[in-house]
Amino acid sequence: MKYWRDKTVLITGGTAGFGYRLANQFLLSGARVAIVGRNQTNLDQAAGKLEELHDREVLPLTADVTQAADVDRLFLTLTERWGQLDALVNNVGKSDRGRLLDTPAEKLQDLWAANTLSTFLCTQAALPLLRMTRGHVIAIGSLAAKSATSFLGGYAMSKFPLAAFCQQLRYELAEEGIHVMLVCPGPMSRDDAGQRYDDLAEDLPEKARRPGAGVRLKLIDAERLADKVLVAAAKRSPELVLPAKSKLLFAIMQWSPWLGDWILRRMT
């Protein structure tokens, strides 16, 4: 879409999965893209593949975005190389399965660092550049940033803060013209969708191994979701929730937690 032509976009966790799909969609729309990852080999391979597909430069940046020093260095490099940022996509995250109170504290801290702290650190460091362009902060959350269910381990507890983060930033940055958007997708289709939680859910009910921990939802196509993210951000939407019908459940849960819990149990 024309809106993104020649705009500069940085995507954390951009070497694989949904981050890679987002990078591909932004490049298709004419944006300049920088992708961030921890593994230099994977980063170079992803950047090379994207450059070959689109015949344009992709900037690979190595960083652990849960570490403040790495994040500062990352944005210093971006400023020196391109001197501009129109959109920050906070895509890094980790999933989990298990009973919440069985989750070791160290694992919970690791989940929080990946799912919440990384978004805070990157947004904080990106703010000077985003002020110059009146740009976008996009946080890739999950339905679990709005509603928990059984056997998500520490995942929902580490994703819920993104909703508060984005809501507060919308108020604080509105006068500066910076757009903030939270993306809350349901489970995405992927090659390992049926097996990725096998090791984590050995002692749990079978439904815990399924995408969404057994909540009956149609898997979302990642390319379709990436396209919707670009469209929603261009419109400066505050949130993107897919499937859209989930918003009704969230509203019910605010009005009547008892009724919301009953509906969610019926869906699993």
C-alpha cells in the first residue's frame, strides 16, 4: 500500500515466523526495513532472502532486546545508518504452557523480559526518532494480552501488561502525534502448530498442547494478518483484534467476569 512507500520500519524478532512475514509485507509496500535478531547467522540469512525477493536493502541488526545496553546500541546504529524511523514493530515474544503456579520464578522473569520489557526498552529508545516523524509504535500482543485461559503458564501474565502499556502511551503521546497500536491475534497457522507445545505440556490435558490451549478458534493465516497490521497502522487504529468476534467476549468479561468465564470454559 502507498502509505508505507519509503518509510523506515524496524521489526524486532524479524528473522523468522510472523516477524519475517511482516518484514516481507512492509517491503512489498515499498518500505525500508531493518530486522533485529540475536543470532547473526539467522539474521544474515533472513536479510539476504528478503533482499533477494525484493531487490532492495534490508538492514540486519544484532541485539538482545531484553538488555538495555544492547537496545541503546541498536538504535545508535540505526540512527547512524538511516537517521530515520517511521514505525517500530515490537514483535519479540515467547509462548508457554503449564499451570501458572508451577511456573518457576526464573522462567516467569524470562517470559516477562521477552514479552513486556523488550517492548518498553525499544519504545523508550526509539522515541526521539519517532518524534521527528510522528511515527508508529506497534506492539504484537496476543488474545492472551486481553484474556487468560487454562494452562498458558506464565504467557498471559507476561502479555497482559502490553495492553496497559499501549493504552497509557496512547494518552501520553497523542499530543506529539505518535500513533500506538496493540495487535491481539489468535493462534496463527504454522507448520509445527500441533507439536510445538508437546515438551511443555507432557503432564497437562491434551487440549493444552493445541494452539490457543484448546480454545476453539480458526487458525489465522500469517500473511493475511501481516497485511491487516499494515492497513490498521496506516489508519492509526488503536487496536487490531483477530478474530474480531473476540472483542465481544472481552466486553462481556468486563461487564460480567462470571459470564465471561462461563463462555470461555464452553469454548475450550
